[in-house]
Amino acid sequence: MPLNIFQDLDGLPRIILTEPTGSSAEVLLYGGQIVSWKNEQKQELLFKSSKANWKQPKAIRGGISVCFPQFGNMGSLDQQGFTRNRLWSLDRDPSSLPPPDNHSSVDLIFKSTREDLKIWPRSFELRLRITLSAGKLVLIPRVRNTDNKPLSFTLALCNYLIVSDISEVRIEGLETLDYLDNLVKRSRFTEQADAITFDGEVDRVYLRTPSKIAIIDHEKKRTYELKKNGMADAVVWNPWERKAKAMSDMGGEDYQSMISLSSAVIENPVTLKPGEEWKGRQELSTVSSSYCSGQLDPRKVIYGFQ
């Protein structure tokens, strides 16, 4: 399908993806960031902060962003890397990926520049395919080592999703798993609850997670389903009231209507030899809240999906 490319208010290009049932997605070339995903009823599914900074070089708080080449306090860079603060390009040569059938899709690419090499001395190509279909948004990130030395990285697809009331939300699929708690100096714990619920700030990296995780929003009668491959970890974050009010790009009450659930590679960084490529996959969809939580029983869940 042809791409609809527009200029935003700051003159930066954005791409509008649409599909026959009426859903849509909006992608900025700055940061390769998805800033809108609407369902067939034109309801927005991605959270954006009421105080988001839309001016370069700041990243926009919300949507879906690619955090690379490191995520979290794992190295010398900003904890969310630098590719979300750079201008990406349309990828005219998606190479090894097959055509996306008749779905609405765009291929983006980011190549490290001389300036980037000064702060992170490894050459790479980061590609991202974004595909929209009825009720579904698929992201396929790929990293190729174009350097003559091994390349090691961590990565996250940071998904900010709209919910009705964070106090009424539960996440299923992470029970019984180990996690690193960023609020307690990355101490390691094991999840004891039947599902993750929220009554205060949460900032955790869940390790060796299943391919399927669900966010159940009782009030909206909506469940987000996250499926992933190649990204073993998952990050759950909500700043709650005190931290939200202290953040310059977050509205004081915004925490009530958002949850961040990220697909990530953190505990075991990826290492690529020169010329090697890594590929991940993330699929976001919405289903009815009649969704059976037993489908996410960790004893039955399948660690992998096609």
C-alpha cells in the first residue's frame, strides 16, 4: 500500500498507516516512534503525556519507542540509548524480510553516524518494520553489526498504553517469575502475586518471560495482548503520583491512565559478530475482556509464537 507522508507542526515528517476496517497508526521519522494507534472505532490506544516535549532533541514521553543500543542502567549512555533522539529514514531495501502481504506497512532504518560513534564506538544498522492490520500492530526490529569488531547491545520496545484507571488494571503472564526491582537497587525478587496490580510506583524488569502477556483493563472491558519473540525480558513501569509530579514531561495525574509494558533484551545482552544480524518481533492486539486468564497459566503458556 502507498505511504501517506505528512509534515508535523515542527516540520518533521510523519507517516500515517491505515487499513480497511478503520484502524490507523502514526509514525514519526524522528526516533522511529509510533505516536498513535487507533482501533476501528477511532479510539486511541497509545498513551502520550499531557506534558510531552515535541521539540528536538528530547524524546516524546509516550507511544512506542525503540531504546537502543542500551536500556536501563547497563552502561555509559543515557539509560534509554540514543536512537529515540535521532532522525530515522525510510528503508528502501528491507532485504531479507518478506513483503508484508496486503497490510499497511512501513520499513525504517537508522545507521550510526560519525557523531554517534563518538559516544558509542560501534557501527550498526537498526531497522524497524511496522505493520498495521485489523486490531493488530506488529513491530519487527533488526540489528546488523556493520563494524569489524563484535557488537553487544541491550534493547527495548517501550510501549505506553492507555488504560482507564491504573488501580483497576492487572497484568497476567508474569506470575512466579524473577524480576529486578529498580526501586530497590535492582535487587532480585520472585513474583508472588497471582497477577500484577498497582497501588504505587512500579519499575521492574521481569526475566525470562513467556511469549504472551496480557494487560486486563476491567473498566474499559479491554485486554491488551502482547506477544513477542527474541526479547526474553519485559519491563513494567508506572511512576505513580509523586514521581509523575516531579517529572518535567509528565502530567501530575497522567499516571492514572497509563501503563508501560516493554519487550526487552536486558539480562543477557545480544552479541553479534561482524556482519551478523539479530531480529525480534512484537505483536500488540486488543481482545475482549471476557478473555480467560487461565490461558496465561505459566504452567501452560507456550514460550514462542509464529
